[in-house]
Amino acid sequence: MNSFSLRRTLLFSRLQAGEIFGGGIWKKLKVILVISVFIVLFSTLLNAGDISGSAGYAQTMILVMAIIPVTAILSDLISVRLLTPASTLEKYISVYIVALSAGAAASVALALSCSTMLSLISLFSEPPAEWPVLLFIGGNFNIAYILFFGLIPLIVYGELIRVRERARGRLLLWMTIIVPAISFIVIIILGAADMLDKHEMSVAAGGIYLILVITSTIMAYRLLRKVELDRKDND
Amino acid sequence: MIELSNVTYWYEPGKDVIQNISATIRDGRIYGLFGLNGSGKTTLLKLMTGLLFPKEGKILCEGEDTVLRKVDTLADIAFMPAEFELKSSESIRKYVSLNSVFYPLFSRQVLEDCLDAFGINTPDTALGKLSLGQKHKFMLAFILSLGTKFIFLDEPLNGMDLPSRTAFRKLIARHLREDQSMVISTHVMTDVSKIVSDVLIVRNDGTLFCDSTVNLSQRYSYGISDTDSGAVYAENCAEGYRVLRMNGGFPESEIPMDILFNAVIKGAVK
């Protein structure tokens, strides 16, 4: 059999999506509702009831919530599906397909739900906000939000390092956090010292971000090929 | 076949769980895998399936290194772990439709026959509504229906009642093809003693005893005697001793698994 088949990749994606997110629609609606209440409460409290400011916070929180399920998808892959007859590459691509689809679906559902709640609150807010509040639409849309989905390979890589390097110390995990952090700090310092202007800082930060995303995408695949189920069960 | 060559595995360096094991899982055989608690049975199963990678040595499945996890190799292997989780809201039908598509030799007929024999007749039942024993029965039925060349079962009879254990043996006899092999790890030897053709025993030091029941019957004779003289291994019993002797021209006799197991674990049979 070929080591890559699009059909098998899609079948594997369907398997993962079905077994992780499949099932009762009412349960999912309840979860969306609970998360929406949390997001709306948190964002309005942080902005002291200012709805326009809250919308920005709510959008960021929705995107964070939308990329979190990737950890569940990866954990499902490692703990249950290493023996499913699909190549590691197919399984790896599948993680992104499921994560992006689930993330997009969750973003839309949360955006609708939070927009409704914020619109209702804005009816009673002082000063009155623009009505209705529509998250991610019109003035609330920012192309930079798409960059959030670039965090998925970083999370996958971090999670795989955690799993793979458990027995070998945590040096690699810390290096993975510290090196990018230092890179961004250096840009900020250079900016503060007027050695970089705002535009150059954005380009430098974007470049580092892109390198991180590409590197972690490649490195995560290499780690996934070496993943073992090395929990010591009841022998 | 699956070939294990000088395989060693440890979770912590210096504490070998599996030590320099060499063995062959041949086609068309049923292996009983035995060992004391913590001896490394599950670890050995995981190594053979490619869930763990040997620290030393190699494991080849049909000539391919299991470490590579090639699609063809994975399509030849089905593994039922001792403990597994099933999504509680998912139906049997849905589980089967999502998972079976990866196995070219999957047989719905075999699945239906197995589920029928186990008394699970409602494919729309949510997996969460099945008892522990029923979950094991369902998983066994599913694994048997996949038609893979190698089937690995880790404590498959956990939580199963006696009639289901009998049904399990009958289903294996009915549906296991001649080119398929099975490795069954269990503590309850009586459950599988009638169906195994080969015995694998993991000793406490991580080494492996491996032989066929035919060879063992030719080499040793078993009986009850009032003396243990000349015995390779003997155990007290009400009538005197249960003894295992070298077969000095006696007719072949069936050797009870528990006696063989004790003899291997205590070093009387190498």
C-alpha cells in the first residue's frame, strides 16, 4: 500500500472527528453555551462593561478556545490510534484537518452565541454600543486573527515533546519555550532602543513566527514517528 | 510470521523488563502467553505490535520492521488491550463503520456471528450502555472480524462469564483462518489450554520460554505418582505428587498448563 493516500487520510480524519466530537447535538450546544457565558462574563468584566472593548477580548478568547481541542485530538491519536492502518504522515495531516475543522466550527458557533449575548447586554449598556454586536464581522475583523491557527503546530510540537521526552528530562521542552521567547524579547529590546521601527519589528516578529510554525510542523512529524505507548501498564 | 531477534526492553535503564528474547510467531498458530504479574507480558505484546520499540534487537512482521509502522504491517495486526475506553455515546454500528474501513479483510458476517454468539444483538446500542463483560465481548467480536493476519489479545476474558468463555473458544475455532495467528495473554490458563498450539512464558527475569504443546508432550510425560523421584518437576497433591518427567518412551500425554508454567517459572524446565 502507498504510504500516502488522500482517501485514507480523510477516512482517518472522519474516524477521529467522529469518535472525539461525534454524538449528541444537545450536549455540544450546552458546552458552547457554557463557554460563551464564560467568555462574555470574563470579557465584559475585564472591560468594566464597555461592550466595544469586550468584543475584542471575546474574539481573542474564542480563538484560544477554538485551538485547544488539538490537544485532545493528539492525545486520542497517541493513546488509541497508533495501530490504525494509516501511515504516520496520514495520521499527522489528519490531526490538522480535524483540528482546523473543529476549530472553525467551534469559532463560528461561539461567535454566534457570544454575539447574541453581547448584543443583548449592549441594549442596557452605558454608553450605548453599536447594535447588534457582530464578532469577527465588519470593524471587528482583523486578519491577524488567522495567525492564531498557526499556533496549532506549536501546540502539537510542544505536546509531542512532553510525551516523547518524558523519560529524557525536560531540556528540549524548555528550549522550545525559551528560544522563541528570547527571540521576541530581543525584538522588543531592539525596538525600545530605537534600533527597529514599528514596521521592522512587525516584520521581524512575523518572520520568527513563520520560522517557528514551519520548524515545529516538521519537527512534530519527526517526533510523532518515534512516539511509543511507553506507559508501564499492568504487565 | 513475526520474528523477534535478541529483543531487550526497559522502562528504566538497568531494569530490563524483556531480556534478550528471540522467538518466532508462526502462521496458523495460537500462542498462550503466560507470566506472573509484572513479568512483562503486556510489554511483550506491545513490542510485537509496534506500540513499543525494542531498546536492543529487532522485530520483523512479514519481513518489515515494526518500528516503521508501515500501513501494510498495521493492516496485518489487531491488538485488544486489557483496558480500553469506548466512547459512551457512540453506537456499535457507528464504531464498526468508522473503524472497519481500514481493514481490507473485515467481514461483517463474522462480526454478526460473533455478536450473536455473545448475545449482543442490537447494533444501535450505545457502547456506554454495555457492561464491562459486554464491552470485552464486543471488542473480541470486532477484532476477530477484522481478518488481520496477527491477533493479539491481552487478558481478553476479563469480566466475562463462563458461557461466554466457552463461546470465545468456539468462535476462535470457527473463524480463525489457517493463515492467521493469535497470541492470547492471560492469567487463567484453563481458559485457553484447550486451544493453544504453542506456549510462551515470560520468566521474572524477562527471558522467554517458547515451545509447541506437541513438542512438550513428546519431551515430557505427566502423571500422578506416590513418589517424586526422577521427576523434572513435582508438586504435592492429595494423591501424592503431580510429576513432570522426561518422556522415556511413554505415550505422549497432555501436560497441564499450570504444571508446565510452574516448572518453567521455577527453572525446572529450561
